[in-house]
Amino acid sequence: MRLLECINDGDFSLTTFLGDNVPRQYAILSHTWEAGEVTFADLINGTGKKKAGYDKIRFCREQAKRDGLRYFWVDTCCIDKSNSTELAEAINSMFRWYREAAKCYVYLSDVSRSHMKGNSQLNKPSWEATFRKSRWFTRGWTLQELIAPALVEFFFERGGATRQQEILRAIVTERMSWAEQRVTTIKEDIAYSLLGIFDVHMPLIYGEGRKHALKRLQEEIDKASKGIKREDFSVTFSLANISGIEHFVAREKELEEMHKYLISDGSRRVIVLHGLGGIGKTQLAVAYAKRHKANYSGIFWLNIKDEYSLKQSFASIARQILREHPSASRLNSTDINGNMDEVIDAVKVWLSLANNTRWLMIYDNYDNPKSVGNAGPAALDIQKFLPEAYHGSVIVTTRSSQVTFGRRIQVQKLLNVADGLDILAYTSRRGGLKNDPDAIKLVRELDGFPLALATAGAYLDQVALSPLNYLRLYKDSWASLQKLTPKLTSYEDRTLYSTWQISFEHVQKRNELSAKLLCFWAYFDNQDLWFELLRHSNAEDPIWVRELVNNELSFHDAVRVLCDYGLVEVDTTSEELIESRGYSIHTCVHSWTIHILNQKWDKILATLAVRLIGSHAPSNQDLRPWVTQRRLLKHAARCSYMFSEDLVEDDTMAWACHNLGLLYSDQGKLGEAEKMYQWALQRYKNTVGAEHTSAFRTIGSLGNVYKNQGKLSEAEEMYQLALQGCKNALGAEHISTIGIIHNLGGLYANQGKLGEAEKMYQRALQGHEKALGARHTLTLRTIHSLGGLYRDQGKLGEAEKMYQWALQGYKNTVGAEHTSTFRAINNLGNLYKNQGKLGKAEMMYQLALQGFEKTLGAEHISTLSTINNLGVLYVDQSKLDKAEMMYQQALQGYEKALGANFETYLPALNTFHNLGNLYADQGKLGEAEKMYQQTLQGYENALGAKHTSTFCAIGNSGLFYVNQSKLDKAEMMYRQALQGYEKALGAKHISTLGTINNLGNVYKNQGKLGEAEEMYQRALQGYENALDQGKLGEAEKMYQRALQGYEKALDANFETFLPALNTIRNLGNLYADQGKLGEAEEMYQQALQGYENALGANFETYLPALDMTYSIASIFRRRGDLSNARIMYSKALHGYNNAVGSDHPRSKSLQDILRVLDAVADNVSEGVEEPPNILQQKELDLGAKERPLKSKRRKIL
């Protein structure tokens, strides 16, 4: 950069500065080029003083000296324009040079002080209007010279005026529009002069032309505004599913304010458009998106009217992104039709990527925000659906005053009559309205409401009526509303309702079916009303209903008339369809249909709507029933409201309540299902009596809900009541009776009553085969359930046969994509896991999970059970982080699906138990204790304090406290469990004896040796009686028989079957206790090899395998082979460190053992004897000699 330096003699000299050596304080001149400018060559040659432009340079020097500045810059003579490289560098740097100048002197050669004195506008705030007459304000290069500097001073022909630049800084947002009004001598300079303003750089190509230069400039601006890696995130602009208008008028002030605020510095910017319904909030957001689409890498529209609509919007966005970015992070591995929560998270993650900062999200219809005063289940918290990264732009439209975050912009009525005339002319397709006094009167009467103006225009488009006559109709309608609806005090609602009333009256004349349909819509949700939903009419229904749905053409003709008058539009909320696309009406119009068109509530129409919705609830045998179920949920919610408010005609709708209960139950919404079944049962009792078969069917379904909610006693009561009723009314062999028997089997299985469960399943299987045949889905369901029971009983061969039979049957009857098929796949995964086929098990679980998420959703209990099972599998594979993530995801889902009931739901308790075990294995003892306490409390509440599962949970808590050395708490837990086992199972049961043994361990560690001996003697005597006089040889026979059975059942897979490996390990423990160290080592090595074959590399961090390594080390130590013992202890320590961390009690104990071994080795080398019992004590600390009987089985579902 070259600067002119002031010299004492009143002259100046040209000085060159390189790099960062440029002085921080210098003045800079801004002016317009005129004839006789002094160039760089003139200064070098000494010919500049004779030119007219030298006066400007002299002025700049004098002013700089007065301001105490040593250096100043003038573009005419500080740039060598004969050097193209220097010129390009200067042009790309010029904005920065002006910005860094201490002062900028604007020299207006065509404005004099006399002009300023004669201008009265000097006394007004908008003083800059005086300068507009100057040529300086028309030139392209001077725009950046006005904007860039921190301080600008204007000088005239005879004097000057100073203004701080902050006054003018707001003009930056209008930079492109300013440039459009400016000119440059060289055509390309109109683009090059803007480089600094937009903070972009590009090479100068003089001769390319104005158009091409501006195009290149726009490309560079896009690159900068859309992010560093814009090509990685650009998504084509589309509002295909948004009902926008082509002709948007007015709102320039709001659009300008939105644009100014949303120009981001990289941080998050949020605009909230709030105002009355129908005021034009959505259309304002559409207009902004269209106008400024070039500023964003992607614009995404979401309907946040309710949770279902919002989730569908996220699914649509995911598809939009994947179409252009198939490898998009997280999205490319997410099933768009599956778990919607995962889809939402994947979209949010993509939007939160570091360089993806220039997107715009528009959340439309946020009218039900969650707040302190509005915490209902339908209320939404928008914060959960915003990307986590604090960047990007967000627009929210809402009618609620409770939305207080972000910059709030109130959207008000149109104040300019001309804007209202513009809307009226466009929607009515009539010219000449701007000068029509009657049209002006009408616009003033509609008082600036865009929706009212558009409705009036749509009417005038359809009817040959003058604006004056429409105004008369409007006033008549207004007066009528005042008489009919005196409670309607809102002036705005009266305005809108009056216009809709006029349109409705004309719709009645044009097509009576259209008018009837609009009235009928009040009894449905405002979104997604489709032809097939209404096709369940019968001969008793009104004639107009039968005519409306007589064929699809009749229905669409009726809807088309409503669309013509702007009352209805095509619905875009449902992405996946197996029936025809539906239609929707604006929420304001829907409110009008409810409160005005149906001012006197018609229970007959309400009952008809419930009957149609209830009739359309699909069965599990229908094609992809979940698709229709999801579409029906909004209408089912409308039915629920009408039932709760007693707005339905009579009790004949009990069957519809029952069907809607099934709908909710299949979608995992158990609270809503319970409510529907209760309503159905009450209506059956009122109409056909409590002993009717329909009532018993509903009682049985209510039992299913209670079972799934974990209310097992209530479920059994319902099942027994339904079973007895169906037996008496229908007979023992009726399929309804058999179905309840099957459900009872499931309940008994959940309660651990496996014998009773098998009896129930066998009875159900025989009954279904006899009544329906071997291939019926109900028969297959029982076969499937029997497979699960056999698995729990350890009959793995029979279990696999049942599962494979059921799976193949489901595929043949209901298809590979049915939920029943996915349940069979999940359970087959359970079986493979038990068989040690972990790869196959994971594949089955993943298949089932994807299927459940797609068909039932992420929060359905079947989905959550499979997630739990994956967690169990990941533990077996030593993928502990993944396991924890699965367990947490399952628990969150259970809580969301079941509410407070999830704390007594048995599958959720199993997950709590599993997570507690995982935390304990990871050494997270505080978290583990919370999980165990939660499990124990849940079992007590669900099954009672005297249930064996409760005692098992108490025992696990005792073991946990032992590991924490909290022996007093452990003693209390074991004593409580012992009392329970003795009372429930007897003193000789193996669980009782195990608890006695563990209590003895606690007493010994407490130093209560007498009590410990008593416990050990009791346990030993009990084992002797239980194992046929207590001979260890008999125990050995038991283990050998078990191993032979596994080998026979599993063939080659036996060697990788985890339960078989556990038995081999136990046999090794037995041999070690007998002193048969060779046989013990052989068993341990066989188990260790089996773990390695089953788990691959993961076996190195698999805790049972590490325990085997430790046991082998102990064998070596007992033999005196301390060298090999040390090797094996080191391997075990390395594995424990990787699996649970170096601070875990197991790791610390091994560290102590290795230190003792090292000390012994040192002493031996020095001839010192080994201290007695040190290693034995360390092994006791680790638990090698004391093997407390514990239940650390991970529960699969």
C-alpha cells in the first residue's frame, strides 16, 4: 500500500509500505473522478501540480495535518493503474483500506456551502437528502467509501460538515439495492466496486461485460453467505407442500425488519411472527423465503400444529436432503419410514454440522406451545425440535402470546387501502378496482384482513356480483352474526366469519353436497379428510351422505367447489398413503364451522362421524395397517374429545370406542386405549348388559392394556372375568374364549408361572387349530408364544422349532412386513443369543427393530423391547457403551409411552435391572445403586413384596453392597431376601440356600465368625439334601449331564453356546474346590476358548472371559507356577482396565495381587520366604474363592 506523507514544508511524498507495516493512523479521500485527475505517473514525473485535480490532494494533505495525521491516501495517485496485478490487488483490498482509515474525507466538488444554507432540510434528521443531488451519490465506487469507514466527514466547495458513520450503518443491509442506482464509467466496475461491501474476492476481467461480472459476483456472494462448504449443504429451494399465494402484497416493513435481523453473524437468529388467525403470518413467511432464497443454503418448512404433523415434516425434510446428499451424515443410515425420533435427531445433527450455518427453518402454526399454564399432552415444546448448534435462522408463526423467545414481530392488519385493493383485484381476477369507489368501500369495511379480502375476492371470482352488492351481503351477514352469536365479541372473528358466511351461502346454491360436507367437517379434525374414510355409510344415514360418497367423482366434485371459494385445500401432511390423498381446511375456517355453521351441536352428525372413524380402524390383517392408523389418530383424538364432553348421541357407539381402543393400543398409546375401552365397557353395560359377549371382549382387551402397562393384578382380574363370561355365553371352544386363554398364558409367563403358562398355551393351540386351522394367524400367535415359553424353560430345540414355524407362517399369511413377523424375528434373535450365535442374533434384532420402528413407531413397547434386547447382546459382545445407549433409549421410550406406569411395567424393570448390572460392571456404583433401587421398588409395586422376583432384586442389592464394602446394608438385604425365600420357596430351595451362603460371606467379612459358620453349615446341609446327600461327585454328574444335553441339542454350536460355557466354568470351579487342578484348568481353558470363538476380538473385554483368565492364573499360583500366574493375572488386568477401567474394584484388586507377586519374586531371589495368606486374602477381595450366588442374567424381552 502506498501512502502520501506530509512534509514540513507544506509538500508531501509518496511512500510504499509492505505487509503489516502500514501505519495504523491515516486519512483517506473519497471523491468522484473528473477531468485533470493527478495519476501515479504524474507524481513520479513531477507533472501533477499543473492539473485541476491537484487541489483535492492539497486539500486532503491540509485536512490530515489539521487532524494530526501524518499520512493520507488518494486513489488517483497512490495506485499504479498501468500495472494490472497491482490494480486487481488494490480493488480487492480497497474496502479494507477505507475501513481501517482513521478518517475518510468526502470531497463534494459539485456542492457548495451556499447550497447548504438555502436548504431547509438541514434542520431535519434526514440531512443526507441534501447530498443526494451530488454526483458522488450516483457513482458505484463511492458506495463502499460511504459504508466502510468508521468516521466520514463531508466537505463542500467552501467548507465542510461532519457526520459519524454509525448514522449511516443501517444502509449496509440495502447494499445491493443501493448499487442498482449507481453507475460506473467502466461497465465491469459496477460489480468490482462491491467486492469489499460483500466481503468477497475475485479476479478482475475487464472486457467480460457487466452481466457476466455481476454473475461472478453473485456466485462469490453465494459461496460466502451459504457457508465455507456450501456445496456440501445446498438443498434446492422448494415449497411444493406449502399453500402459498402467487401474488403477495404489502408487508414491506415486516419483510425489511425480518431481513435485517436474520442477516446472521454466524449465531442463531430467531424471528417470531405472531398475530391473529388469518392475518397473513404464513404468507409473510412464504414471501420472505421466496425473496431471500439465494441467501440460504437450504430452506425447510415444518408444520408444528401437532406432534404428528411435525414429525411428518421432519421426514419430508430428510427425504429432501437425501435426494441431493445421499451420503449426508447420520441421515444416510436412518430409515426415513422408521423411528421418527431418530429421523428428527438425524436432521438436527445434519443441521448442526460445523459448516452448515446458512439454513432457514420455518416452524408454521405453533399455536399450542407448552408452558406453565398449558402442559397438556397435545402441547409442544419447540425447543426440543430445534437443532442443537447455535447457528442458522429460524422463523416461527404463532397465534399465541406465550411464545416469547426470539425477535417478536407482530403481524397487524393492512393499513393501506391500496394493498387491500391489490389483494381483492388479484383474487377476484377483476381489473379497474383501484379506482372503483365501491371496491374501496368494501376494502375499508373488511378492515385490512388478508384472509377476509382473499375470501371476498374468491367469491367475486365465482359470482357475477358487484363490490357494492357484496358489501351489502357482508353487512347483512354481520348483522345476522350479531343476532345469532351475541357471545362472539371479537371484531376480527366477525369480519372473517361474515366473509365465509357469504361464500357458504353461495356454495349452498351451487352444490348442496359441498355445503353439507363443510358443516360435517366440524366433527372431524381439520386436517386430512379423505374419500375412503367416509365410505362406511349405510341405509340409515342421511341421503346426502350416501350421495356424497356414492363414488369418488361425487366426493371430489363437492370438495372442488369448496376449493374454488378458498375454503379448502389439498392436504400435504401425510407422506405415505395407501388410500387417496385428503383435504384440509384452515384452522380459523374449522373454528367457524364448529361455532357458527354448527352453532347448535348436532349429536346425530357427531355420532355419524364417530361411526365412520371407528369403522375405518384397520385390523392387523389389513394391508400395512399402521399407515391408516397413523392417519386416523388426529380424527380419533376428535372422537375422544366428543366422548369426554358427552357430545355423541347415545350408547350405540360402544363398538366404535372399542375399535378406537384397538387403534390406540396398536400405536402404543396405552393411556388413550384404556380410556376408550372404559367408555366402551360403560356403554355396553348401559345397552346390552355387563354379561354380553361384546362386554367380555372389551374386558379382555382392557386386560391386554393393563398387562402392557405392568398392572398385572388388574390384568389377571380382567382376563378371569372375561374368560368366565365367554365360557358361559359362547362355550369353551369359541375363538373368543380361546383368545382369552392365550392371553392368560402370556400373563402367567410374565409372572414367572411357567407351568400354568404352558397349560394355557397348549389349550389355546389345540382350540385354535381345531377352530381355525394350523395356518391362521391366531394359531401362529400361540405357536410363537409357546416358542418363547420353551426358551424360558431351557427347551431350546423345541423353542427354535416353534419360532421357525411361526415365522414362516406369518410370512405366508400376513407378509414379511407385518408386525407379527417382526415379533417372531425378534424372538428368534433371543434364541440365537441363548445359543451363542451372537452375529445371527444381532442381525435378527436389527431386522426386527427396523420393522417395528417403521410400522409401530419409536415409542411402541415392541420397539422398546427389541432395543433392550440389543443392549443385552451388546453387553455379551463387550460393547458396553452401545449397551448403555440402548438401555437408556428403551427406558426413555417406556416413560414416554406409559407415563408413570412405566415404573411398574415388567419389561421396563428388566431394563432397569440390566442397566444396573452394566453400571456395576463399569464401576459406576452410584448409578448402579439407583438402578437396583428402582428395580426393587418397581417389583414391589408391580408384583408385591412377597414375589420371588422381588426377593431376587433384594438379593442383587445385597451383592451390590458387598462389592461396595457396605456390609451392614448388604446384611439387611440378604436377611430380607432370606426371609422371603424361606416363606415362598421353602428352606431347602436352591435360591434360599444361595442366600444363606451369601449371608455367611457377609458375616465372615464383618468378623462375625460364629454367625458365618452357622450360615455355612446351614447352606452345606441344604446342598447335601438338595444334591442327594451332598456328594460333590453327584454335582459333577449334574454338570456333565447338562453338558451332554447341550452338546446333543446344539451339535457343533455347543462349543460357542454361552449357557454351556457357563456350565463348563462351573464344572471347573467344582474341580478347583475338589483340588483337581488339572481338570479345573482343562475346563477353564475350554470355556475361555469357547468365549473367544463366540465373541471374536470382543472376548478380550468380556467379563466372564476375564474371570476365566483370572481363574487360570489362580490355578497356576496354587501350583506354585508364579511366572505363568503373573502372565495370566496381567492379561486379566489388561482386560479389566479396558472393560471397566483401572479404578474398578476388580482392577484394583488385581493390581494388588500383581504387586504381591512381584514382592514375592524379589524375596525369593533374596532367599526370603513368601508371607502366608497374602495372595489368598487378595483373591478373597476379588471374589475368586467366594462365589456369591447372584442373578446377573440380562433380561431379554
